[in-house]
Amino acid sequence: MSAHCHDGCHSAPASADPRYRRILVFALIVNAAMFAVELGAGMQSGSASLLADAIDFLGDAANYGVSLWVLAMALAWRARAALLKGASMLAFGIFVIGRVAWGAWQGVPPEPWTMGGIGFLALAANLSVAALLYAWREGDANMRGVWLCTRNDALGNLAVVAAAVGVFGTGTAWPDLAVAAIMAGLAIHGGWSVIGQARGELQGLAART
């Protein structure tokens, strides 16, 4: 791994594996498509958790694009990209918290059948990407950020499906809002984790120069 190089060593990192690049291209396409699907479904159903998940898909698509750009670069550039990813995860979490507060004030329940159906579709999409990325989950901060985004998305999809059941059973918006709040917590926790690892990698590189 390039983490053991000195003075800007530019040897090919494990993340430059052609298989990993192909997986990121696939993930980029899947996330861009699911953003469009969930955005429309979230607006139609009035679901805060679907809208939050749609925005998360958009952020992940952008993150996969950044990851593809820095794959073969030195560790310092990959760590800087990871800082951007961590910041986007934090921003997503803060946005969702605001959306939850607005939804609690409105109090209008979403349409559960659309929530559940799209939630299952999103879960299948994210599980397919997560299965492909699993072998690279313990890489550098950039690779870890990609894995955490995908893992959090799959957990969020499960929660959206559970929220749809809750909305159907209670006739209220609270299950939807609770899931959106959980998704915000996952994003904030994951963002801090990625930022912490990236800062550690940058500090380690600075100490060796």
C-alpha cells in the first residue's frame, strides 16, 4: 500500500485495481439512477426518508466520481478526497435533521406503498454494490469512505421499508421521520469516522516529510 511510501511516492495503490475501478463505475451509474427514482417517489409519496435517501444517492454518485478521479493518485490526494466525502456525509446528516423538524411541524403522513416498494428497490441496488465493494472495505480513508457510504445506504433502505410498515400501521408520519433521523445519525457518524482517518493519514504523511 502507498501508506508506507515516503515523500509523495506515487506507486499504484490497491484502490487502482482495475476491478475496483469497474465497481466504482457501476456504483456511480446505480446511484445516479436511484437518485432520480427516489426523488420522484419521495415527492409523490411525501416521504421524508425517501427524499433523504434520494439526496444520499446523489451525494454518493458524486463521491464515486471523485473516487474514480483520485484512484491512481498518491495517498495524500486520496485522503483529501476522503475529507470531502466525510464533509458531504456530515452535510447530508444536518440537512436530514432539518427535514425531520419540518416534517414534524407539518404532521402529514406519507403514502406507505410507494415508500415500501421504492425502499426494496433501493435496498437491492445498494446490496449489489456493497457485495462488490466488500473486499476493499479496510483500505485507505478514501476506500473506507466509499464502503461506509454504501453500507449506510443499505441500512437506511432497510429502515425506509420498516418505516413504510410503521406508517401503514399507525397512519402517522412519525415512523418516516424517525427513520430519517436515524439516517442522519448514520451519516454524521460515518462522516466523522472518514474525516478522522483521512486527517490521520495526512498527518502521518506530513510527519514523514
